[in-house]
Amino acid sequence: MKARILNSVLVSAVLIASGCDSSLPLAPDPADLGAQAKPADVGRRPILFWQELVLTGPPSSVEDVDGVRKVRGLVFKGAASGDIVGEAETLTNADINLTTGGGPAWGSWSITTEGGGWEGDFQGLLTANSPNSSFFEGTYVIKGTGANKGRIIRGSFTDSCDDGCMSGAPGDGDGVELYKAEGVMVGRPGGSE
């Protein structure tokens, strides 16, 4: 302990004896560092878009196991509008409880836009409102491709209707859905993932 104090006193004495000007800053101003550290077009940007999806046909497989209907490979296609404009496609899977009509759903999601697109995954919960109506909400993460490379959007989606607006029963090949997707975009175009 005495050695540390002695070393500190010696260093201070050397600095004073050598004429060190204590009025000079020992480190750069943090405000200057902040201005230099931010690349162009980086930040958080809110995103809002709508997506109408039409079921293109029957699922690739449906199996009832222990009171759960396991639906795999539902393909939906449709238009995206709002902050993202393009053609969307989802590959959806669900495990639907045959008693309640609800359960988890998940899958992949892609949106093709001019010069690029978005690809990623979603997951959510399907809730049955009646035998022929359901409500689906969840979260997603999509990464930019092409002109959007280097950007990521994380957010949530919901049926645009409070009481569910999917027509037809899940997996019957008759569904048209309209979703509202909100999120936050981060990154900059042309950046690395």
C-alpha cells in the first residue's frame, strides 16, 4: 500500500517538475467523439405496413395427433403496402388445439421490393373467435436483401380486425387475411449483416 502511494507522489512530482500544463485536456471531448462515431443513415426508424395475404392452396400436410391438428406448409401470397411496398409470401405452420381452435403458428416470410427485399421468420398465437373466424398476432424479424442489405426490421403484427378477419377455417384453403405490421428498422443500406 505504501509503495502505491509513493509511486503516485513520485509521478505527480515528475509531472509538476517537468512543467506539465494541467489546463490541457487529457481526453477528447465526448461530444466530438459522438459526431464522428455515427455512420450515415444509421439509427432507428419506425415502420408501418399492411399486408394482404391470400391462401394459395391446401397445406402440404395435416395430421391430427392427441387433439392437436398439425398443419404444415400453408403458402400465402399477396401485396404489401405502406412503408414497405412489394409482393409478400409466407410459408406457415400451426399446431391447432381441436378443442379451443387456437395454438401457436410460425414460419418464414419474404417480401420482394424494387431493388431488394426482406426475408425472415415470424411466430405468433392463433386464437379462434368462432368455428370460421380466427385472430392471429405475433412477432417477426426480417433482414434486408439487395438494396436493403444491412438493415433489419423487428416488430409485431396483428390481424387488422379486432375480432379476426380470416375467412374460412385454418387449413381449409379458403383464407384471405389482412395484417398490420409495425416495427423498427435499424442499420444502413449496403452494410454488413
